[in-house]
Amino acid sequence: MAELTNYDDLLTAEKTQTLKETDRKCPACGGVMDFDPATGGLHCPYCDYQEEIKTATDKPERAEELDFASAELTGNCDWGLAQKTVTCKSCGATSVYDALEVASECPYCGSNQVMEANDVTTLAPNGVVPFRITAQQAGANFMSWLKGKWFCPSEAKRSAQADKFLGIYLPYWTFDADTDTTYTARYGINRKVKHGDEEKIVTDWHNTSGTYQHFVDDELVLASNHHDSSILNMIEPFDTADNKTYKPEYIAGYAAERYSLGLKDAWEKAKQFITNRLRALIENKIRSEHNADSVADLAMRTAYSNITYKYLMLPIYISSFTYKGKVYQFMVNGQSGKVGGRSPVSALRVLVAILIAIAIIALIYLMTN
């Protein structure tokens, strides 16, 4: 391993040992066991031995809601080039990792390496949503998804590989809160007015105000800035209620990342999402109460109370392929199997589709005239 002292001005190295719980050796053959999505326990890939993951008797089965007001270490973790030296429990070899990494695999002996999920400057996850589908199932879902992309070139479909998916746990915050919103707005009711032979729609506007109470349950905020959030949005939702109290065994055999977006800034982002949802709910309420056709000039003031949070690790499969010099990334929800990504587009196929659409429109026009 290269001497870290050559880079002291660029990085901070911290020696960390891997947790023995995740370097679990198979009692039957001695192989390293991984978490198995099919059974929800540990599995030996060499002899098929299986072992249940037992929840500690002094801990709840699922992640607990934590009080936001009492939280410490609420800041972001901008690690930059910070790294840490990890000592493998199995073979004693040391490897250098990005400080945000929580789990990986020893490059020397293949043992699972799961490090402490928190340190003096970060919070530890209190829950994990385990993988429910395997990498093979993720690959099959991806190929089926790509096959349905009519505008994707056949050559690109052939170059995509379904066996190249990496399983990774990404950090997310969830927030619960009671909201109490006061609002003012205008609502419009349409009526028809005749002027000679012409008929026009006229909107009569009225003022309204009121209050709206709403409970926010598990508002989800991505806590990483290392991944394409637009693709991650495509593979939502996650059933965050289907979580387990965090144990390192659940992430054995997978990569895992700790948060870079801290709790305080995550809550600010969550409030933006909540505000957008409240706006839509209140507009629907006004339409329903007044049988209105439209709503305008909605102004809201929201008070939040009983705010709680969870720091969850959610399962994602990631893959990519290169087509004509451009990299296309894809993700699969490791819980539901939902696929997201952007595929290459064939200009020729788009042109053919446009010509077919024009031909159909022209045919309909001829048949109706």
C-alpha cells in the first residue's frame, strides 16, 4: 500500500477495523457469508448454508423515530479528499477508502468489510431497508425495461449487460411531523355567457381563507450528492415502513455509503417537498369546498411540531454501459425492482415514428372530410 504520509496535505487518514459481525465465516465450509435478499438472512455462496439474522432482545425490530430537536451532529459531511485506512478482520490487510464508505470487500481475501457506521462527527444509521430482490432479478428487470424502449437502438440494447449490477445501500433521511397551515387564496367559478351567437367562459373570483392540518409520514430526502438524484426519483417509492433496526449483517456483501447531507439541511429540503405537497392538498380542498374550477394566489404559513427523523440505508442496484462514447447509467430499486435510467435514442426511429403519426393524422382527416 502506498505511504499515506505523501498525501498528508490532501487527505486525512483514519485507521478503522472492520466489524467482525459481517466477516461471518460459514460454519460448514469456512466461506464468507453475504446477506441474502431471498431469505432475509446470511447465505454462504459456496455451500448454500443459511443463517438467520437475529434482532437483539434489547432493541426494537424496526427503526425508531428520533426526536429532531434533540439531535446532535446535524451538519453536513463535506469530506472532500478525506480517506481512511481500513484493517481487514480476516486477513489483516489494510486498504484505503473514501471516508464516506461504510461497506465494501477486501481486495486481498474477498471478506466483507463493514466499518463503524458513525464516528465522532457523524450520526449512525438507525435503520436499514434490506434488499428484497437479487442482482440477477435486477438484471432481468432492466433487460425487460430496455426491451420496451422502442426508440433505443438495437445495437445499444445488445451492448447492455444484465449481469453488471452493483448492490449499494444509499443514505436517506425520513421525517415525520404534524403540520398546521393557515392560508388565503382566491377561487374561480366558471360560467357561460352568450354574446349574440358566441358563447364565452367567464370566471368569477372569490376570496377564501382557512386552516389545514396534515400529518407528514416518512418524507424522504436523499443524503448523498454522489449519485444522479433524477434517476433515483424514477425508482421511487420505497416502502420505508418495511425496515429493520440497523445491524451490520444486513449490508454484508454490499457497498454502503454514509451521508454527506446533514440532518439540518436535509430538514430544510424536506420542508420544500412538504410545502409543495401541502399546496396541492390545500388547492384540492378549496376546489372541493367551493366546487371551484380554479385556484389562484394561494399564500400559506405552516407551523411544524412533533418533528422526528430516521436515518435509513436504502437498497439500490447500479449499472451503466457505454454507447458511441457516452455512458448511460441505470438504477434498480433493490426492494421493488423498479427500473430507472436514460437510454440512447435512435434519430431514425424517432423520424419513422413522426412519419407514421403524420400518416395516421392525414388518414383520419381524409376519412372525416
